[in-house]
Amino acid sequence: MEEDTTTGYRRGLTAYGKGDTVNGCRCTEIQDKNIKSSVLYCIKGISMHNPRMIIFLLILIASFPVQSGENEIQIPTIDGDTIEAIISSLDENNKHPAIVYMHGGAVRERGNPVYGPNNEFLYDITDKIRDMNSLGFVVLAPLRKTPSGCCNGDDAIKEGMKITRTAMTYLKTQQNVNVDKICLIGFSEGALISMWAMAVPNDFTKAIIMSPSNQ
């Protein structure tokens, strides 16, 4: 049996889809439900009786990260209290790079998911967590609770600084995290907090700042 493992959604200027035939190859879609995307493989003569085909499919499946989904957890702080967080992990048998994701002020003030003034859905940070996790990162997103409008944002920044240290300490205890590859990513208010966190001694490998607020 002959196999043609040509891959991709396009060949030349023609787009192909599931069930189409490309030069005698039948296109089959393999769906990764964790990252809501799929890979299209055009394979001629698919047969589970063909050892080479079985090996190819096993290698393909193994190439996707083994994800555990998102879980809400409580992380102990150095002060003896706890903070809420969402974590999306990976398999426990390997070391993975990790991300601490600091969300924006809207999540702090309105909770997650975030809804607008007319109760319209705006966004859910678990979508961002899932996207980063699909790239091979253990992702931890602490949830901040400082009340809206408090102290010109000073208390929100203080809470954020404490949380970044707590998140780093927690990730260092996880057996599947590469402690030399922990990145801090912040958006809006979380970006401002990340800038302050990187301005003092810390163990983050690097930081990514996205659209920092000016509070």
C-alpha cells in the first residue's frame, strides 16, 4: 500500500477540505479538541493493516502536548492566606516551561468571565490560558481581588506584586515545571504589575508586557 503524507490546507493556489481528493489522496481531518484546531492530512490508501501507517498516526498523535484542562486552585502565600488561581498543566513525566499570566483590571473588578454594562459577554481569560498551554507551557493565572477604585490603584499594584512572588514560588514546587524557564506575561493592569515585578530582584526568565495601563 502506498502512502502520500503530503500535509497542509493548501496546495498551489487551491484550498482543500476534509473528504476532498488531491492527486489520488483522500484528505482526513485530525481534530485536537484541547486547542480547538485541526490538522489536515492527505493520505493515499489509509489502512490500519499497514504498519507504516499505524506508526505515522501514533507519531502524529504523540506530537500534541498532553493537556489536563483548566483547574481552579488555591495557592498559599507567605503571609499564611491563600489566593485563587487558574492553572492549565501538562503531563507530569516531563519538564515544561511555564507562564505566570497577570490579567487586566476588568477581571479584578468584574470577575471572570468578563461581561459588559449590558451583560454582554466580552471575554474569558481561560481562552488565553488554553491557547498558551497548547503551545507547550504550564500556565498559572492568579486572580486578583482588590476592590474597584481603591487607593488610586496602589493597593492593586501591591496585591499584584505579592501574587507574582507567590505564583513563582508555587510553580517552583511543581515537578513538571522547568524552573529555569518561567516567564511573566501581563496585560493592561497586569502588564503594569509585571513591569514593577521585573524592576526588583526576581527569578523570572523574561517578561512580556502587553498594553500596560497608566494608573
